[in-house]
Amino acid sequence: MLDYKFIKDNLEVVKQNIINRNMTANADIVVELYDKRTALTTELQNLQQQRNANALAMKQKLDSETRQKYIEEGKQLKDKIASTESLLNETEQKLEEAARAIPNMAHPSVPIGKLDSENLEVKRVGTPRKFDFKPKDHVELAESLDLLDFERGTKVSGPKFYYLKNEAVFLEQALIMYSLNILRKHGFTTFITPDVAKEEILKGIGFNPRGNESNVYAIEEEGTCLVATAEITLGGYHSGEILEKSALPLFYCGLSHCFRREAGAAGHFSKGLYRVHQFDKVEMFVYALPEQSDELHEKLRLIEEEIFTGLGLPFRVVDTCTGDLGAPAYRKWDLEAWMPGRADKDHPDGDWGEVTSTSNCTDYQARRLNVKYHDDDGKNKYVHMLNGTAIAVGRAMLAIFENYQNADGSITIPEVLVPFCGFDKIGPKQNITSAIYRTKK
């Protein structure tokens, strides 16, 4: 959430930022409510001073008529204070609600645009493979090798759920261990976080817990939700706390299941593992001093690059445009891996697909979650918060299947994962599940 005074003092800039980010929010009403709150606060303080003066006068030796006068005045002041406090509380609630709808300011270098197609490519690593056979997409590969079962996932849990099977189970664990070891090398404290968080924590991070536009699963009558990312639980870890300046920055990483409704998400390239309702992810999260956050944002992106360079996957880095930024992000880098399975008439060899992102959210989330540090001047100030995907297992696995496939339908395992997997190739096998199914029929 932006500082109220900042919105008032930079109203036109804030309004233009809302337009650039293709969002709907009313900055004018925030200023109006902020001024009203200021006036009510002043009025309440004056009334409280009058009440104190009245109480002091009542302690004096007074005749009965004068005492009665002060008693009546005290009753009136009490009623006025109560009504003013009630109006002030109501105004503060409306002000906070209106201010929460206003997105973070965008970094001056962020490209202005509405769609992800307007993101700016800034870097490429690796060269997309040229196949001497017609490559398959990851769904066809995985089903032929008995690694995924979407049909039974849908039967048991609904669309966009799946069973992960056989070597893919070990590959998932290998990707997790591979990324956690890299983060341990970089000094991250490792967590396995809860898969449930309170609604106020989700709101603080910037997720909408309820409503048609919500992307999370709310747990009825509990005031909690299934987490969509460990960013939520790691960001809430220090909510309401004051951190020591000398302890910053704090580097955390968390493994969690992630649950997403993916409301409104559709499209040809959303099939398979690319967009599902449940997946595992290792998330990076940093609490930092304001002057550290730009440099640390670069550090998180370079760690993501290190992870995918080690996997031998071609990828590019894009600077996310204003319209594709989430509300809390000041700036966001995306890594997009090459995915041969995205081939179509416009992209006959394949196309890029997002596999990670990293965002600098400055103090936007910290204001909502009330996370501060004690500065050298004796004042408590808001920290900056950053997040980044170390590995979203499903999308990384998708990219490995498609880029490492062989003409015989097998899949070679990236060299860095072999020690964790215990095998270097996934080959064709008898579909035992299908055989059992036919027997039962």
C-alpha cells in the first residue's frame, strides 16, 4: 500500500501510474478520505483537550450551579467524542480499503504496455535446439512414458489436476533438492511453510482472498485460504514485527504446495503442466533495507538464471511491462524458457513460456503487513520486500521434457539432476495402470 501523504502530494503521478498499469482505482477518493481523517483527528484531539480541561475544572471547589454546568458540558463532550471516534474509525476503514486498490508505483525504466507481448526482452541465454525429428509436446511425451495422468486426475479431483508417476516423482524431488542446494550456497534460510494462511496475510501480500477475481481457494468459515505461493507465508512470517537493522537483509526460501484457481485463465498454451490448480514451488523471499532492494532484486534474478543455466535450458529475461505487473510489484523480471511444444503456424519451432519471476515490491507489502526496522535515527521505518521463484516444478519439468526429448520418445535427464534422480534417462515402459484397468473391466 502506498503512503497516504505520498498519494496526496503526487496525485497526478499516482493517477497516471494507475492508467499505465491498466488498473481501476480511485486516487481522488483516497485524498478526500485522507483529508477527512486528518480533520477528524484534529477535531477529536480538540474535544479530548476540552474534556481534560472540563475534568480538571470539576476538581476545583465550585458552587452547585457551576458544577452542574460543567457536568452538562462533560456529558456533551463525551457524546461528541464518541460520535467523532465512530466517524473517524469508519473513515479510516474506507481510506484503507480505497488505498489498497491503488497499485505500487512502477520503476521509471519499466516499459509501458498492457499485455505480456509488450514486455521488453533484455537478455537471452542458450540456443533453442534444432530437432532432426518432429518433437512432441510435454503432455504427449509424459503420457506415452507413463509419467503423468491427467485423465484420472480430472476424474478424482477435477480439471487441471493430475497424477505424477514413476520417474517424474523422482525428477520433481530432484528439481527441489537441486534448487534448495543452490539457495543454501547463497546463504538462504530454508523453510517448508504452511499451506494455509489467514486472509489478512493474503491481503497484506496483495492477493484477493474472495470474490470472482480471486485466484486462491478460500476455506469456508475458517477465515483462511490455501496458499498460492510461499511468498504469502514467508511474507507473513515477520508481520507486525520490528526487525533489527543489523540483521537485514534476511534471505529466506520456502518449499510449499501451491493452489491456484486460475480464474479466467485459458488458452492453447495453458494445457498440461503449464497452468494447473496444484503444484510445488521453491520460493525466494527477502526482507531488506530500502537502499538495498534494487541491488538485491538483481541478485534474485541472477540466482534464477544460475538455476536454469545449470539445467541447460535456453531462456530469455524480460522486463515486465506496466500492464502485466501485479499490484504490489515495483519492477518484475520474468525468465521464459524455450518450449518446443508451443509450436504453431506463427512459431513453427516453438515459443517462450514463463518459468520464473522475481519482483521488488519496495515497502508496498510491508505497509500492509506492518513490518518495520529500527533505524539509526531511532525511528521505525518500513522494510522493502522482494520475492522470486527459484523453481516452479511443473513448468521446469515441462521445459525439461520438451527440450531433452529424443527421437525414440525417451527423455534425457539434465546432468545436474542425475545425482538426485539416480537415473540419466526416462525410457518407454509398459503402461501397467492401463493393463490393470483392462483387467478390471
